[in-house]
Amino acid sequence: MQICSLEVSTQGECQLSSLAGIQGAYSEVSHGMTSFDIEQLFSIDSELFEEPKTLLLERMHNHNIPLKNDAQPVNVRPYRYRFLQKNEIERQVKELFAAGIIQPSVSLFSSLIVLVKKKDGT
């Protein structure tokens, strides 16, 4: 089994490149389909599955949204959160700030935060 990449140039030309061969990293399932052995797949290129610590791309310029001269911020009251939810929000904001993904803002405009549990309950 081969892992390949498809590269498309700016002229629209496509090139197929073989990245790696996997010997025995898949198994036969009883109904005839094949599936990867997840642990072996993770061990092949484990760095691909690590949690990113910084932005993936370097910023070429700071993002800016030009406002109309008469634009006024909307008066939106923040949601009330339970103690555990508030702690989780603060933890995630600190983590994103430390990684350089978010930065302080002095804007009068804001967005509300909505916490949604994943299917696994986390």
C-alpha cells in the first residue's frame, strides 16, 4: 500500500508523488474491506498527529476590518456561565494566547462564546 500526494502547480498541472510505502499496516476485515491498524499508522508519522502549538502559516500582515464612519458596536450582554465552564473558557483562552493564535484586542466589537460538548462528552 502506498501513501501518495497530488500536487497542483499554478499552471494547473498535476503531479502524483509517492510519499511512503506501508507494508502490513492494514488488515482484512471479515466483510472483505481493509482498514488501517491505527496504532501502526500513528507510529509511522507520529508528528503529523501532534496537537499544533502555533499557527500553521506565518501571517503576512495583521487582519483589519475597515468600518464605516457611523458604525456603532452592538450592545450584547455576555452569556452567564457556570463555574466549570468559565474555568474552561479561561484555560482555552490562555492556551491560545500562549501559542500566539489569538492576541489582545481593543475593539469595541465582540463575539459571544458558545461551549458545545463533543460526542465523547469532553
